[in-house]
Amino acid sequence: MGGVAVKARAGNPRDTEADTRVIPLFEEEALDEDELQELVDSGEAKSSLRKLSVTHERVDGRLRRVVLVGAGKRSELDPERVRIAAAVAAGRARELGARSLSWAAPEGGQIAGAVVEGTLLALYRFDRYKSSSDDADGERADVESLEVVTSEGGGDATGDVERARVRAEAQNAARDLQNTPSNDATPTYLAERARELADAHDRLSFEEWDRSQIEDAGMNAFAAVARGSYEEPRLIVLRYDGADAGPLLGYVGKAVTFDTGGISIKPSGKMHEMKFDMSGGAAVIEAIGAIATLGIPARILGVVPATENMPSGRSVKPGDIIRALGGKTIEVNNTDAEGRLILADAISYAVEQGVERIVDLATLTGAIITSLGSTYVGLFSNDDGWYDQVHAAGDATGEIGWRLPLHPEIYELTKGEYADLTNAADARKAMSSYAAEFLRQFVDDRPWVHMDIAGVAWGLNRPYVGSGASGFGVRTLVELAERAGRAA
């Protein structure tokens, strides 16, 4: 899908050149257009959330579509409900061949932006590897423009709409990275995308390390995972200097571009989905690109360790002991617990670079799916104040999280028999908390939040992202930077 032109205006929703109007319906509220209200009165148009009906109106001799979408009770209206309503309306409009949409946005904070996010995220599709169109006639219409109409005197929504466009396009770009197969989306490919973003923004700089530099720096946990693959690993570093003051935030994203499990090889079923094991890194790269585009007054260090995890004659083996950056030794008892190894070195590097607060995103444990499904991201933290900020940023974007515990008894499980730590204990208890406790040993007591996104990076099944790659975390990281910038 090409880029969708987005704009905001105030005024009468009927005064539009778009070929399709979208109007939200609220329970027990009448429309001010009699013809459309007749559809509601007849029961054909319903106000329940996600319900859709389509009609037409004649304007200057031509027919224009009108999509009526249920928005539920006005008292329950929030940005997430608007994203959902916008998504189902956008999907139906595209089925009907719409090229331009005009949305009559309800009043409310961040509502206009939510219309944009729900629409652009829902219109996303990934078809770059298809040699022909899915449509019978060989052509597919794409929505080319979106107009968000607010009421006169309701304030200028231009800034909100533009901000939402940037965030949604960044999330879709992260979905592109996730969906690209691992034979193309290698660590080098991710590094080139990060370089491309840095080249486009004066305040964003890029650095990459190859295998020898990673090893020479003492990142032996990262290097051990990368050793089994003939594909070159990359440590990807993005530095955004958007402010002269304020805390230096560390955004760390796991990017295993394909995870076989290594010597502790995974079952074959659904192994093809392991191209998504770089979702945390994709979110960090694209979020920082969006932050730079928006010129947010913040200071951010992005660190993305990128590698494959493959079985070969040179792979790290169960029982091996390695020394991570900073000196801690680790027994590698399960090579499929590789994400925490590469993150240990990446977090340690971020600490060395002086970050004051850390967020890491990782598709880290299958256990988090058992605990929280695909509704919540699992959150772990050593600092209540920083947790509150990250949690609030997620709530504001609809990327909701649930805090799970850290505890000294769980930390005890991470202690190794022959080394300081083991990456996987024999006792399979509290496995998501175990992984978080392992990572906590490398944050040097800096305020830190770990986001286990294994249940939400794909298969989220919300109307605006469907069942494929979700780009989860991009909007949370952008929102977090904005909040940090306002507080500085």
C-alpha cells in the first residue's frame, strides 16, 4: 500500500470531495441528517461497536458512499474504541473500492488522531512478494486520502492528525520489517534500515558493529548466540539528540532475525513464525525514526542486538559457560533461551553509555502467552515510578500492559551451579518472571521496564492489526518519549 495523504479540517462533514463519508453512530443519539437517521430507525444501521451499514447519497449528480459505523455509548468513547471503529470502517470502504475517505470525528482529546491510527493501520497489507494481484480483475484500489473533519470551534486537529500519521506509518514500517522473510531481513538488512533513518534526520546518528567488534568489546553472550550462524550479526546503535537536557532514555530491542532454538532446536510446527523474533528490534528502530520525524525534545539511545540463532558445528552448546559484558558468567543450559543472552550484553552496553532509564522489548518467553494471551504485554520493573510512566504510555496508545512480579525467590532460581547465572533453570517455574530477573542483573539498578511482547508482536487480532505482524510497541515508545520531553 502506498502512503495515504492525511489532513484535518473543521466544518460540515457533508462539504467534502471524498468519495466515501464515514459517520459514527452512538447509542440513543439521533443523527442530524434525516435520511441517515431513517436507516437507524429502521434497524438497518446499528450503533453497537463495530457494526456497519452502507448507503449512498447523491451530491452534484454523483453517488457518494456513506459508511455508518457503530461507536457504542458516547460515555464510553475513548481513543481505542475509535481506532476499532475506524479500522472496521476502513476495511469495508476498501472492499467497496473507496479511494478517499472523510471521517466525521467525534469531539474529545486524541480522538482525531485515533481515527488516523485506526484507519492507516487497518489499511496496511504486505504483498511485496506476490507476483500478481489477488483481485479477479487484476487491479486493486487503495485508499489514497483520509480527511478528518472536526466541528467548528472544536479546536485545530492538524497537529494531532499529523502526529498520529507519523506514528501509524512507523508502526506499519515495523510490520514490514517483521513480515519480511529472514532470508532477506538479515541483521545487515535491519542495520541498513536504521542507517536509512539516521541519514534522513540531522539529530539521529547511526553506528553498527560487526562480529569481530562485538567479540572484541567483550559481548560474549551476544557473540555466543551469533556464533552458530554464518549470517553476520550486527549491534545496531541509534542516538537521538533531540534535547539539550533531560534524562537519557535507553530503548533496547531484541532482534533475532530467525530463531531455530540453536542446538536446543525448536519443534518444526510454526517454526516459520520465528522470523518474528526480531519484533522488539523492529519496534525500537521505527519508533526512534518516528521520534526524530516528530522532533520530540528527548534524548534516546537505541540498542538493537541482531543475529540469527542457528544450529551448526560452531554453535554454543548446552552446558557452555560464557562471560557477558560487565563480567558476569552464565551457564547456557538451553540455547533456545538466547534472547536474554543478547539482551544482557545490549543492556550492559546501554548502561555503559550512561542511560538513566531503560525499556527493553523482546519476544522473550512463550510462557507470557499462557499468562496473558494476546491481550496484554507483560511488564516487569525494578522501579515503580518508571513503571508508571511506561504503563501510562501503553494505556494511552491502546498497547496495554499487565505487571508481573519480580521476587528474590525467583532470582535465586537464576543462579548457576558453575557460574554466576544460568539462562534456564531445571525448575520450570515462573518462566517469564525468571527471564526478567535474569535481565535485571544487567541494568545496574537503573530504572528499568522489561516488555515481554511474545504474545502481542503478532496474532494480536485487534481490528486495526489483524492476526499478522502488529508493530506492537512503536506507539508506546513514541508516547513515552513525548511524555519525557514534556517533563524535562
